[in-house]
Amino acid sequence: MANYLSLEFARSSPMLLAEAKGKGRWATAERVLKTMKPEQVVDEVKNASLRGRGGAWFPAGIKWSFMPKEPKGPSYLVINADEGEPGTFKDRQIMEKDPHLLLEGIAIACFAMRAETCFVYVRGEYLSSLVALETAIAECEQAGLLGDDALGTGRRVRVLVHRGAGAYICGEETALLNSLEGRRGEPRAKPPFPAVYGAFGRPTTVNNVETIANVPFILERGVPWFRSMGTQGAPGNILYGISGAVENPGIYEGPLGMTARDVIDKLAGGVKSGKKMRAFIPGGASTGFLPPGKLDVVMDPDALKKEGTMLGTGGIVVIPEEVELIDALRVLTRFFRHETCGQCAPCREGAAWSDQIVGRFQRGEGSGDDFALLNDIMRGSKQRTICVFPEAFAGPLGSALVHFKRDFEQRIAPQGTAVHG
């Protein structure tokens, strides 16, 4: 198993510039900025089929190609380091352990998209990430790796860190841009898309931390090398964040295409001794619950889509048998109810009503009519809204309705009607 990201999770402090350069950081960026053309870099990322690791899995190279080739004014790269999805904690590891890997990727991406400024939007609670990034940026500016004459190429690459205010909705790229501008963190109507009208009205691309951390390796080792790992549709490695009832919770690097069983057993040591699994979440809270019978599903965005779920951010949560599924579901419905921005009815009302109804089941006061109403809410969540938040709260709810119907039946009040459908 090739672990090219090779993050040193045991280290207690971020890698400083001298050590980072000793490990090869910044050598690729210098070669790219001095010897390649922007369109060549975009083509390399396109041909590598690097897909965004922030949850949507959209091809990064295609996204970059939407940016103007001859911008009339500033263009921006924005790094989404908000990481507000419950069960997800991978991006902070990159920022806190190897910030120069992220900054080198930023320098290459800015060059490829002809952007002179990058904003890194960091989750407000990630104080250690903020300090590590700001320290690394200061080192790079002093060494001439970033700034008005980045790497001695005459190109300007400026990186600014922005601290978010702790809102899950700001993981949606246009809500993030509004927050960056000092506005309410609410998604924008599209079109126009950020590549046309993004941060401060200028062309902008928003990428996830882990996505950009892959870029230096692709440019250093080449497309065939990158595509030799993972799956045909989703090459490369991913950082699996594994938590819950496992022997060794933490962050593990592995190729896309492993089964969920192998990720849990071979990387995290299996289900915690003396416990049995009730369910697992394959990729963060919005991807929902799967029963143990689905452990052989392939951890690939396309394969999981066929199972009616998503790979998301690769944040696997193992739920032990002693935890009632309805109780776990209620934690998430309460979270999504709190985090909706409230602009659209399917999300605003659906998240609130689903939380109330799941609460009734949790108290043993549910009914068959309540079960039917939850299914109606699920159908309503499929209506087109200003963003994909309804799909996020529908993930855990819908999967529970499909795979754990019996858990709802066991929580029906004695006088309640039977569950049908």
C-alpha cells in the first residue's frame, strides 16, 4: 500500500520549513512555476482524474478549467478547511502536521488558475490549525516561497487565513464565500457559479484541503503513478477518519476501493473487543447508516452511490450494538435542525419536523403515521433547493427508514398504529 501523503500523526508539533524542504516540499512547486505553463498543470490534474475529497467528488482539473484563461482583474483560490461534518477530522491533520504540503499545493493551484491570492477558510474551533498555517505562511514569505515574487518567478502568490464562526452550512462553497465576505453564511443561488462570480465578485475556485494536498505528488510523480492506485473512476489514496467502537480510532491513509470491512479491520484493528456492530456510517454524518451486512461495500464514490449513500469525506463511524439506532439518529437530526440556514422550506421545515418526529420515537411515543410522515419528509427533501443541505439531513434519516425499520417499530407507543411501507 503506497502511503504517499505519509502524514506523521504521532508528531506533537507542525513540520517547520527546514524539515519540510528536507522531505522534498517546495521542490515540485519551484519546478512547476519555472518550467510549465498553467494549462499544462490543469491538464495533468485533469488526466490524473483527481476528484475533490471534500464530499462532492467533483473532478478537480475540470473545476480548475472553468476559471478564465485571461482574467481581467484578480482571481481567487479558496481552500475549504471548515470541516464541520460530524465524523470528519482529516483536514486538520494535514494543516497541523504538514502545513507546507498544503501551501505547496496552493502555490501550484494558484499558478494553474492564474490566481494571485488564496484564502484558507478554517473552522473557528481549529485553533491549532490556524497557528500552524500562519506560522508556515510567515516562514514561506520570509524565505521568498510566497509573496510578490513567489519562488523567484515574478509571480504573486499570497495566502491569507480566515477563521470561520462555526457553521456547518459554510461547508457549502457559496455559503463559505458569503461568510468570507462578512455576510451571513447562506448559500447563493446558482448560476452564476463561483468560477464566474465568486469571492468579492471575482472568479473563484473552492477546493478542499486534502484535494490540494494531492496536487504536488501528481506533478512530481506523474499521472500514471497516481492512476495506479485507487479505482479507475476515483484514483489515488484517501485519508480515512475512523471513530466509534474500533480498537484503534484515528486517521489512516489507504487507497480508494478498499471495502469498508478492510478499512475497519486492517487499518483500525476491527470492532472493539467484546462489542458487536449495530451499524456504521461510511463517510460522515450526511452519508447515513448502513447495517453490518453492507461491510463489503467498496469505498469508492460511484460504488457507494449505487448503494444509495455516499463516500463523503471518508469519515467512518462504527456504532456498537448497545447504542440504539434511534438514539444515534436523534443526535444527527438535532444537529441538522440546528445547522440549516433556513432559506428553503424543504430544508427548514423538513429538518425541524424530522427532528421532532424522531424525538417522539426516541421517547417511545411514535406511531405508524409518524413513520409515514418521515417518508413524506424524505420525498420532500428531494425537491430542488438553493443547495444540497436537504440531501445532507436526508442521509441519516432515509438510511434509517430503509435499513432499520424494525427499530422504529420497537419505539411505537402501545396505542399507536402499525408501521407500513
